Amino acid sequence: MIDAVRQALTQDFGLGYVKFGHSELLGRVVGLLLGSVEALSEEQIAAELEVSKSPVNQITRRLEELNLVRRVRIKGDRKYYYSITPHVFLQAGVNQYRLYEET
């Protein structure tokens, strides 16, 4: 059941982000990280979403710029992992407001 909820969350965020002018994959990454208890590497994100690592790398960088995810290190591991920021919904609202101000 949890996997079904997590999958639905990932898909719904993908479709929702399209409505705001972002790529579906960007929204799916946000949804996946929202539904994850622990931080995920780019490889894990790519595998979970069944996409290549290259677009995931670009998206995680963009999400970092938007302050929606944060990069974390796990002791003893050289990879970067990503987790959702604690204030993700507030930050998403701020980002959307800035977008409207610019137009």
C-alpha cells in the first residue's frame, strides 16, 4: 500500500508541476523525495523513476537552486544524496510568487 501511495504521489506531482510550466520529471522527482523517508542518490532517483541519470542530475541541480531540495552527504559514501527541504511548500509558494512578479 505504501508503494502505491508513493507512486501516486510521484505521478500527481509530475502532472501538477506541468500545470505550473515545469517538466513532468521535475515534479516526479519532488514527489518521489516527498514520499521518501531517507535521502536518495541520483542513481536511486533515476532507477526509481526509470529514467537515465543525466536528466536527474540537471533536475536535482535546478531543485537545489529553487531551494526545494538539499544535497546531503552520508558518512563513508562519496555520493551526494538529496532530500526534500523542510520548508518545501512555503518555498514553492515563494518561487511561484517571484515568477509572477517577473512577468
